Amino acid sequence: MLSSLQGCNGFLQLVDHQKNEKSNTTKKSKSKDAAVTHAVAERKRRERINSHLHTLKKLFPYLPKKDKPRVLTEAVTQLKELRKNVAQQLELSSLFIPSENDVVIINYCDNINEERTIKATICCEDRPSLNRDLSSAIRSVQGRVIKAEMATVGGRTKAELVVVLGKANGGEKDIGQLKRALKAVVEKRDLGFGSNVMLGRRFG
């Protein structure tokens, strides 16, 4: 009886040992597969980076040859410089195009028959109600538009309006009020007054 039990225990131990060996082999196989997959993914990532760096070197021939961080740093610096130069050229040119940033600028013009004339420049996101909102903002200070030029490019609108304020108006208070109203238009805030008057558009 005792020998039978010992034989049984020996058989169970052999089975457990075989299971453990099989489990270890499976784990090693999975680990090896994961390592291979990771190595392939890493190699492809390096190839993509090197390809983009090669393209950058073609675009900017004066970049350093081997130092990857320096290549990227120099490329960013040159791109910023190019963007700055383009922006300056656009400012100097006669192109009437909207800027990327929201803008409200008020400049004084000559007085006409004792009426204060100002030039308002606005850049903002285009929308169907923009003309109506601009008209409402100007009417809020009892002004009238004598010249308007607007251009829309890529969902952005630039407007230059020459506005005449009445003889009773035209003080700093009224001009400040107009600037605040135009800022509300640019920021899509409720103006608090209504108007159905539409400004004419002349695309530059």
C-alpha cells in the first residue's frame, strides 16, 4: 500500500514538473515574441525619424549633419524666422487679408465739418451676423460708416471702417465705448442692443 502511494506521488510530481516546464517554455516564447515585436516597432520608428530628418536637411541645407537634437532646434529656429519674415512682408504689402489673431484697432482721422472721423480695423472669425453686429456697434455711439472695406479668407474676416461720429459725440468716452462694442463683436459677446442695418461689403 505504501509503495503504491509513493508511486502515485512520484507520478504526480513528474506531471507537475512537465507542466511547469511547458509553462516556462510558453512564457519564454511570449517574451521572445514581445521582444521581437518591440524591436520591429522601434526600428520602424527610427526609420521614420531619420526619413523626416533627411527631408529637413533637404529643405534647410545648412543644418548640422549628425546631431539630431541640434537639427530639430535649428529647423524650428529657421521656420520661426521664415514665418516672421512672411508676416512682415504681408504687413508691408498692399494685400488686404485677415490676420490669424483677433484685432480691434481705432485710429483717428481728420475732422470733417467739426465731426470726428475715426478708422476702425477689425480682424475676427467670419460669421453670417458679422455685418449686422458691426452695424449695431457703430450705431451704439450714433456713428455712421462713410467707407467700408472687408475681405474674408479661410474663415477669417478683416474689416476697415471709416466712421463719422456726430458733432455732439466724438469724445474719448464715445470712442472708448465704440472700441468696447467692437471688441464685443469680435469676441461674439451679446451687444445688448439690436439693429437690422447691414453694412455693405466691398471685398479687397
